[in-house]
Amino acid sequence: MHVVILSHYYPPGVGAPQRRLEALAHGLARRGAQVTVHTGFPHYPGGSIAPPYRNRPVLKEFGTGVRVVRSAVYATPNRGVRRRLVDHAVFAGSALLTGGAAGRADVVVAESPPLFLAAAAVPYSKLRGAHLVLHVSDLWPDTAIELGALRSPAGIRGARWLERQAYRRASLIAAPTRGIVEEIARRPEAAGKVRLMLPSVDLERFAAPPLEQRGPLRVLYAGTVGMAQGLDTLVRAAGMAGPDAVRVTIAGDGAELARVRALASGLHNVEVIGAVAADAVPGLYAQADVGAVLLRDLPLFRGALPSKLFEVMAAGRPVVLAAAGEAAELVRGGRAGLVVAPEDPRALANAFLQAAGLRESDLREMGERARTLAGDFDRPRLVDRWHSMLAELVAHQQL
């Protein structure tokens, strides 16, 4: 079985999708599949091509177990909607033009968003003689519309058309949450095609030493600093709780980094360190007492399960969650942390004060429950499910 994974992002680019797709590629290869990853030249999040790479039409790399094909991108920072859309469109076009480098395949797994790539995956998979499986990790254009990033009626109509075409032509559609599955399943073009493929986390990578609380509560936010997270809530909550009770570290990059940094500039208990190497994130959790996870108060995010939520739990740290829906149900059900309403700085500040007032043993027990809950999302289990689903699809094609 030859699987081509088509994705705008892949290591050495930094981010949770990059690590997840790398784990999937190598996991499928270890289970006997031939795997090719077709991606762009690494430029996320800073916007410049990472050396020793140079932007060129196509480059083939032969690594251990997985072949990587890279095609041209429009390298731009992860800020500004228009330039990012151009980047997405350029890679979608270049991947389609250079898809011959990936060869024929049995199945193409395409990551969406970006929506342009999901649409390009339709002719791309047809030219490879392959089934198309879409992995929809975030609903687009719905998210862009709700966040106000996409307002043009013509742009919305065009995005909806691309979405319908991708769903109509896909053999299967995978999504990581019940909310996304239920929403897509309501679309006529996707009826009967949608499968739940839960999020996953590398338990070994995030294993951290037992929690030892010292001084003010050490809160870590590690992830995208974007429009969906609303990190101004976190900064304001830290200011309300005060430096004697809490110290917040924000690690990550994104479209809202400059604004969040400016908002935090007058606070002595908030440190915004920006982008960090992926290998540094587990060490940051080892130095934290709790991990913060935030989402904006939008109906769409009630069906979201952020990847950073599972990283916090895998590190054995309690979650302080400011979100509603599936994420809140998961944390409450596993007694893995404290949950407050989204976009409520006072409620989040009170949660920090509550956590700061707990005994170290109580925090440690909460973190142990979080680690146990993360075990249900161990990455090898998910790779097994992916392999079974793809193998069944290919076997059905051959009958």
C-alpha cells in the first residue's frame, strides 16, 4: 500500500500538525506501508525558508522509511490573512504541478486546512490513481467566517464551493472531534463518508518529573498565539491574580503575538518568549505547575479539542481550561484540571488563585489523573486506526 500524505506543513517546520503528521508517516511505514510525504519547503512560522533549504520547484528527500517531496511555497510569516492565503494557494498549485514526483499511489491523505490544498487534492489524487482521504482538523471556511477573517460574500461563496467539491470527491473524510464529525456529516456531499479519528499525543515525549510546586503558581501556555485562542484573556487574568499568586509563561508564535506581547508589557508576572523549538516544549512543562488552554467563546469551538490540551495532560500537569464543549467535558470527566467559561478573565484569575491555594499533593494527584486520561489518546493507537482504515479502503478498491 502506497500512501501519499499531502500537507502544507511538515518538519522541520514547528507546530503540532507537523509533529502529528510526521508521527503518522513513520507509524504507517513501520506497519508496512510505503509512505511519501508531499509538502512545502519549511517556512513556518517565521516566514523565511529554513536553511539549508532553498525555494525551488521540487526536491526529493529519502529518509529512514519515509520519502519526502517538497514543492515551492510563497514564504510569508504566519500573520496577515491575505499573504497566508497566497502562500496556501501557491503550494496547492505547485504540489499539483509537481505531483508526478510522488508517483502513483493507492491513497492520498490530504490535510485541511488549508482549504486550497483540500481542493487541489481532488485532481492530485486522481492523477495518482488514488483514493482521496481528507483529514479535516479545523472547519474551514467556518472558522475564518466566525473569527471575522473572511468577510467578503464572494470569498465566502468561493470557499464554500471549494469545500463542497473536496467533500464530494473524497472517498473518506476523517476528523478529530465529535463536533467536527457531526457538522461535516450534515453536508449532503459528505454523507456516509465521515470517520472519527481522535487526537493523539506522544506520551513518552512529554513524560515529565513529578510536580514540585515552589512559590507562585507557574502557568505555561505553549501553542499558537492566534485569533482562535484569545490570549488577551490569559494576560488579563494573570494581572488580576497578581504576581504573588501566579507567574505565566507564553511560548509560541502566531498572528496575535505582537498584540499579546504589547498587552503583557506592563505586567511583571507574564513572560512572552515567542516561538520555541519543538524539542524544548516538554522541558517547559517540566518546569510548570499547570498548563493553560484557551479558546474563544464561539459556537464552532465547542467541538474543538486543541492538541496542546493533550500535551499538558501527557506531561502530568493539571489543565486550567478556559473553553466550552468537548474540551470542557473531557477535563471535567477525567477530573484532570479546572474548567472556566471562555473569554472571562475574572473566572480564569479565580481558577489560578484556586490552583495556587491547593496543596502540592492535590495538584500532583490532579496531574496524575491528567496523565492517565492522556493514555487514552496514545499515538500508536491512533496510527493503528489510520492503518486499518486505509488498508480497508485499498482492499475494497482491489476487490
